[in-house]
Amino acid sequence: MAFWQGQWKSLLVTIGGFLVCFYLPVESLQQWQRLQAAFWSALYLVRWYAQEHVLLCLVPAFFIAGAIAVFLSQEAIMKYLGAEAPKTLAYGVAAVSGTILAVCSCTVLPLFASIYRRGAGLGPAIAFLYSGPAINVLAIILTARVLGLSLGVARAIGAIVFSVVIGLLMEALFPTPVSAAAVNTATASGNEPRHPLWQQVVLLGVLVGILVFANWVQPTTDASLWQSIALGKWWLTGLLALMLSGLLVVWYHLSPAKVLLAIGVTALLAWRFAASPLVPFSAGIVGISWLTSTGPKEARAWFESTWEYTQQILPLLLLGVLIAGFLLGRPGSEALIPSQWITTAVGGNSIVANFLAALSGALMYFATLTEVPILQGLLANGMGQGPALALLLAGPALSLPNILVLRQIIGWRKTLTYGALVVLMATLTGIAYGSLWP
């Protein structure tokens, strides 16, 4: 018995590998073609992810996470999100964060890791982790316009309630007076930040603004405000980048000559490649990396913290995207699991249909706003209203890449518990909603 206690993981891996080999679908040409399609879907999805999300979403998120770790005082995090903070305040701040952050389930990870390691309580940190991708104002408006007002309202209410309830349940299941990761109370520079809180907030606000506007998508709604922001998103991003440059010089003592050189090169590329904004944006990333890595001690600590998050999270995310693409494909393309299976399984409003919708949503990767057109197609093919809501509540907040990275931050037990709570609550909510609006 003692032998198996130490070998059960190896046994499970061996059995799993054997079953994969035993059931390899290579008997017919059609099945072989499906394996080939799954392989190419995985490569296409990871390329699309690298082109559309790594530079625009993840890299700014890594810099924000690094800034939180180095510049934001631990007292501020403990005051508003710590385990000892008033629950109304902590969960209120965490639950509405998604109205500002238009991020996906992967982009929110470095932000979650940073506030958790700086002393946020597990419950409020989990509420932030869920709400970041789930409570997106534009996504909720798009849901109501494309999929119906009742589904949009149900998504908004459900996402807010989920973030608080799941956070409270995680805090109750894993009670700790302070985040276990908060034992490292020092910043990367070895001292608490020397800047007042308002300066820390302004810096993080500018960084978050760059992340939000750089990823602002063209909405399908006719609202003039959203259209105007979409048309001027790169001007707004550039203005915030200039503000960031000024802050780095005045508050963090970076070389004005180096900053002006980085601004000049980026501006020249923005003029030369006006139709390809990713080129000057990439130049800006190179510029801030060069400036911070060669700057004063505090700036170097920011870059080192950013690089640490990048090394820890990015490889696992890319691996997770590859696996998700191989199994579930990408929008408009099938992979190993036929989309017809999913469409057939989530019809009606049974417990099984809602559970499968929530589970498949928790494993699939949805970029910001892409869940709406995907769900529109599934509804047109017979998906029930309850399973649709279940997928909306589980999909944007979880994904296979998200789960792989999350277990590195909080461990397998907490990760699987969090995932199980999301799937369970999405399933029950879908059943209730489907009964009221069949």
C-alpha cells in the first residue's frame, strides 16, 4: 500500500497514455484527416494568439503586474483587498474591476498573481480573477444586443454575483489570515515604494488605459461613444504612452534623452506604418523594456519583476492554447472534438446540457468579445437558452490555458476547486434561467 501512495500519479499517467494509444483514431482516412485538422487548428490558434494577444494584451498586463509588485505599496493592497479588509469594500472593489479591464481569461492572470502575492486575501483575489474577464461592459452590451436583452441582463447579474460568491466560498474553503503568497512582503527593490499612493494610482491608471484602448474592438452597437473610441483608440493609446513617458522621467528619473529617443523612433514608425499599428506598438514595448532595464534601480526592479511574470506565465499559456486548439479548434474550424457533438449535447435545458455547456466553456479559450458570435452560431444550431447562459458565465472567466497557469500560482487544489465552483454555479444558473426563459 505504501508503494502505491508514492506511485499513483505515475500509474495514472501510464494508464492515460495507454488509453490514448489504444483508442488512437487512425482506422480510416476520415479519422486521420481529423487528426491532421486538429494539428493544424492548434498551430493556427497559437499563431493567432501570438499575433493578436501577446503583444497587445499580455505584455501590457505583464508590465502592470510588475508595476503592482514594485510600485504599489502593500499597505494599499492590504487596506482594500487584504484578508482583514472589510468584506464589503474588498469584494466591491474586486467585483467591479471588470468594468474597467476588458481582458480575457489569460490576460488577467499576471494581474491576479501580482495582487495575490502582494497580500490580497484569497477571496477578494479570486473575485478579481473571475470579474476581470467576466464583467466587461462592452461584452454585456454586445450580448444584450445580439443575443437578447434577457440574456445580457442575466449575464451581467450572474457575473457580479458569481465573483462575490465564488470568492467567499474559496475564502471559506481555504481560510488563511493573509494570502500565503504574501510572506514575501518586500518589493523587488527590497524596500517599500517611495512614492505616495496617488502617484502609484496614476501610474497604474495610465498603464491600464494603454491596455484597454489598445485592445478596444470595433463594436456592433450603434452607440456613438463606443464608435468614437474605436475610431480614435490609437490616438488615445499614443497620448497615454506620452503621459507614461513623462511620468517615467519626472517620478522615476529615467534619462530624458533616452525617453525622447524612444518616443521619436516610435512616432516615426507610427507615421511610416500608419496602417499597421502593431509595428509602432511593438516599438513602444521594446522602448519601455530598454528604458526600464537600463534605468535607475527602481526602474530596473520593475523590468525584472515584469520579466519574472513573463517567464512564469507565457510558456504555459502558449502550451495551453496549443492543447485547446488541438481538442476544440478555433472559430470556424473543427479539431479533434467535432463541433456537432457539442451542438447536439447542449440542446434543451437538461442538467447534462447545462453541465456540458459550462464545462466546454471552461476549457475553450475565448478572446475578449468572441464568445458572443460563437454563441450566436450555437443558438442558431439548436442550443438551449439555459446552456447558452451557462457557457457565457463559465467561458470568458476560465480556459485550459488559464487553468494550467493558475495551478502554478495557487496550486492544484485551489485551482480545481475554483474551476469546479465556476462550472457548478454556471450549470445551476443555466438550469434556472432556462426554466424561466425556455
